Amino acid sequence: MFFDSHCHLDRIDLGEHNNSFSQLLAEISAEQVTRMICIGVNLESFASMYERVQSHPNIYCSVGVHPGYANVKDPDVGQLVELAKNEKVVAIGETGLDYINANDDMEWQRQRFETHIEAAKQCDLPLIIHTRNARQDTLDILREHNADKVGGVMHCFTEDWSMAEQLIEMNFYISISGIVTFNQAENVRTMAKQIPANRLLIETDSPWLSPVPFRGKQNHPGRVRYVAEKLAEIRGEKIEDLAETTFNNTNRLFKLQ
């Protein structure tokens, strides 16, 4: 029984699944993945994403604008709050900072991030945070805007334990993706060993970041079990226990029964 806390079902090429969303879901279910959260990345695609998941009781979603998307509509707080009223929405994001291609002016990203934090506080929903090459600014903005009031999850986390520890102190969970299975990701494995059990989530970030042995291929939520298996191995836990722990953690964070 697995919960994929971060996937992009609307971005998966169904050509590998007989052009059938139902078949994709059947394949996911066969891997004992019983719940998923489909993550919003821009306002333009929210309606079509929501339509895809709304009739499936085991799939939830978020609303937000990804920090790496420059040429899309920027949300205001009111828009995010209004969209969050849809019954499937359980979080605000994905938001945060991505400085991988940073230039001299990244203020637009910081303002977008702050908008999401304010919306999350108004909605009393957790945040889904993306951070890359932006460690200190991420921590500073979360602190300055009292993001601990709603908390959330640092998704696909690849930073060190020092940053993870500070985030946990601010009421955040840490989510581990298929990167933990990559040969060169020893830093992620070292960090992941130290995450308290009650603050650990798992994800695929599908259709990207397929875990070993599927690396380089399109990913889907059914492969979250490979993330769980690697985490159980490095943490010295039983896979069944880790699956149950992360399932319960995800339900608790997103206020699900």
C-alpha cells in the first residue's frame, strides 16, 4: 500500500499505456499504489488536469505555478485561493525557487513564491515546495513569511541534512524521489537515513526521474515502490513498515482520511 505524494499524471504519455488513462491507473494499482497527488504546475493547464483526476476517489491534486516556468500566467493570491476551493485540491504548489538557470534578476520567482505562501495561509493548506540551487533564499522566504503556520513538503529533496533539519523545524516533511536509487546520489542516501520516520514521504515526480532499473524511461506512480525499497534498505527497515509510515504521513500532511 503506497502513496505517491508527487506526480504529474496529466504529463504522462499515454502512448505507452495503449492511449488509455484507465489502463495506466490499472498498471499503477497493480503495484499496490492506492493514492496519488497530481501536482499543478501552471494556471493554464489546471482545468484539464483537474478534469482528468476529479472522478477518481484515490487521486488528489494541488494548484500552483512552478518556479521554473517563466512564460506563463503569474497567479495572484485570490486566484489560488479560489481554485483551491475545488474539492480535490489538498495543497498549494508546486512553488518555490529554481536558480538552475539564474540570472541577475530572480525577483519574479521570489514574488511568485511569496504569493503561494500567502494563499496557503489563507486556505489553511500545506505547501508543496521545489528548491534547486536556492538554499538560503528558500529558507529565508519560508521564515520571513511564516510558512510554518501551514507547513508542507519539500519535494524531490536532494539537499543535505542540515537544510532538511531546518525545514523540519519549520513544520515541513521531506519527500524522496527515484534519485535515491541513482549511483551518484550517495549524498541523498546519507541525508535520507537521518529523516525522522514521522517526517518522511515518497514520490515519483513522474513522468520524470524514473528509478533504477527504469532510469531514462518514462516514469509513472507505480514505480514509487522502488523508491520505498531503496529507502527501506538504507534505513534498515522493512518495506512494509516504510510503506505504512509514509502512507500515514502523507494522509496526515494533506488532511486526508
